[in-house]
Amino acid sequence: MLLFFRTHPDNPYFNDNPLAVRDRGTNNAVVDRFMSAANLGIDLIKSENASLKFILNGGVDYLSHNSLVHFPEDMQHQKAEANPGDVMWGRQDNFNTNIQGTFVFNTSAGSTDLTTTLGAARIDQQSEFLLSRGRGLAGGQTNLRWAAVQSVQAQINSRGTDQGYYLQQEANWQDRIIGSAGIRMDRSTLNADQEKFYPFYKGGIAVNLTKFDFWSATVVSQLKPRIAYGQSGGLPIFGNTFESLESQLIGGQLGGQVSARAIDPDLKPETANELEIGLDFGFLDNRFGIEATYYNKTINDLILDQQPAESTGITAIATNAGTLVNKGIELGLTAQLVNNSNVNWTARLLYWQNRSEITELLIPRFTTGGFGPSLGTYLISEGYSPTTIVATPGTTDATTSNFTVYGDRQADFDMSLGSQLRFMKNFEFNFLLHYKNGGQAINLSALYGMMVEQHPIGAKL
């Protein structure tokens, strides 16, 4: 009988032999998820000219994630450790619920249909995360109790509740003029002021010119200009709006000290204000359609970390420190190529582009993300897109934090082509093609590949 053994020679140029990591390392995750939703509708009033309905809906989302990362003690990078043999066990449980109750009142005023919506919503989110590590493992073991050094790397338990009330009024005059206006009041335990309700407004109007008596063109079946405005909010990250205690060993005894993160009592949610202007065309009984939209979205009161002087003992304060503007266009072309009793074929072509700029920054410019200035990072600076990529070598341009600008992650434009084909009543075929033009990426794997190509095995780096 012949026995074959697979060996993995150490890598003299980089970290572990990648085949050894693949064959001998462990990186497993088991994910269980349960999602369910239910709704209930009750007709409270139903007459010829009016109706009142109550709608109750809610849902549950439970996620369990258990992970194991293990490196045996005789792998290359473990041999140099003081306690070779490394294992990490992770556990995360997320439990989210939502419930929403809405009253919908429909009535008519002459030739105008009116719909009034009044409701309340509540979202509860709960998360528990634990990551434990053991080093100096006995051979062949992944049990933490067989580790010489045992530690808890991270443990985070978070709970948040969002609550809101909303009111919306819609009016439809013979499908010729359609308008709506609404307000939503929200509060959250993530806000600095947990009891305060913040208002967000919206409104819009659309005019279908082809529904008017003066319209006579038969080729154009729809011509609808529209305009809409709306607001939405952005919440702080959990833990950024309250001071917490951190465990410390003081004189050999367990104690606690105030975190180095402070709070801004005047912190408020981010507010996104979006103006959208569009025009919808329909041709030949809407077999062919064109949609064109321009939008301008301004996000005020960006929540960013301010870093006070080191002498204060404070490392960061979440504060409202900037304004971000997104402008763009969206174009769509829809064509119903075939439509009969046996075949229905619809194709849709989309084009969109977006331009971002930080127009105001009340804290010093900074870099974030990526792999650091030497390998590429993102610049947050007034007058630049937040996806601007900078890196060394240094320059004299203070607006770029004295780094060289290498590009922008954001694409010049994107396009997609989708097709939906139904035939013989029981078959369906779909596809989607996406094209992205422009946009750079910070790719560490590509950099390593380029280094290996320029310095093949046997050459000195």
C-alpha cells in the first residue's frame, strides 16, 4: 500500500504558503436566518363615496452567525509567535422586529379622489456579538480550554428602538393632476436627545398632459412632467451618543474608567433633502416608454468624528460637521417587443450617473478606509468627492492632505440592460447585463500580484 503525504514548504518571500492556508487553515461560518411577516386589513367604513380601512402589518428577522478561524501551531506565521496555535470563536445573534399600523381614508370631492393616510411605526433592533480567542493550543485542538492564553477579543451588546408617526394626503383629479404631501415625525434611542421627535417633509405633483381634452396626438400616449421633494434622516452609530465605562486593571484590581469618546449634547440626525424633476413619455399605447429624471440631493449635518487636542484626554466626539451634495441623472427606455397570447417580451435599458461633492466641512480634512496612505485611502475634504482616492508620494497641495490624487471610485456612468421573456404561459427567461465606465478601485491583491510579476521568485525585492 502506498501512502502519499502533501507537504507545504514555507514561503521565503511573503507570509504563509497560500496552499497551506487553504488546506490547513480553517475559516468556517454557519448562518441561520428566519424571516417572517404578517398583515391584517379591517374595513371600518365602506360606503359608496367613502371608505376607512385599518391595516396592521409587522415582521420578524432573526439571524444567528457562528464562526471558527483556526491556524495550527506548525504553520509558518505561527512558528514565530510566542504561543503558536491560534483559534477564534465568534457568535452573533441579531433579532429585529417591526410593526406598523395605518388608517387609510378614501373619499371624493367632485371629480377629485382623496386619500388620507395616518399611521405609526416602531422598529426594535437587538444585537449580541462575542469573539473569543485562544493562543498556544495543544496539538490538534480548537477548544479554548486547551489554549495557554485565553481572551475575549470583543463583546458588544446593542439595543435600539425607532418610533415614528406619519400623515400623508394624496389627491387625484381624473388622472390628470396627481399630487401628494406628507410629514413624518421620528425619534430614536440612537439620537442624543432620545425623546425629541424630528420632522421630515415630502411633497410632489405630476401632470399627465395626454389626459386633457386638448391632447390629440395618438402616437404619444403619455407625457407626464413631475416634480417631487422629500426629506429623510440619518442616525448616529450606536455608542456615539452616550458616555460609557471601559474595564481596566488598576493596581491589579478590576475597575472602570470613562471612555475617551465624549458626546455632543446638541447632536442631531443627518437630514437628506432631495429635489427630483422628471419627464415620462409613452408611445403607441405605452408599448415604448422613456423616463428622464434629474435629482439634487443635499445631506446636511453630516455626523463625523471631531478629534480634540490630545491634552483634553478625548479622542473623538461625534458632531454635525459637514454637507454632502449628490447630483445626477437617470434615463430609462422600456420596450414591449412582443405581446400576444403566447409570448410576452419586454426589454429595459437604463443609464445613470452621479456626482458627489463635500461642499462644507467644519472639521479638519482627513483620510479614511482603504489600506493607508502608502497603498491608497479615501480623502474627506471640502471640494472633493468622498470617494476620491489619494496616496503617496506627498505633494504641497494642502486641500488633499498633501497626498497625490489617483482617481475616484465613483464611475463616470453606469448602464444596464434587462430582458424578461415569458412564453407558453409556464416558462420565463430573464437576464441582466451591467456596464460600468470609469471609476478606480483600491485593490491590494492586484498590487501584490504586480509586485510578484515585477519581482519573480528568485529575485530580491
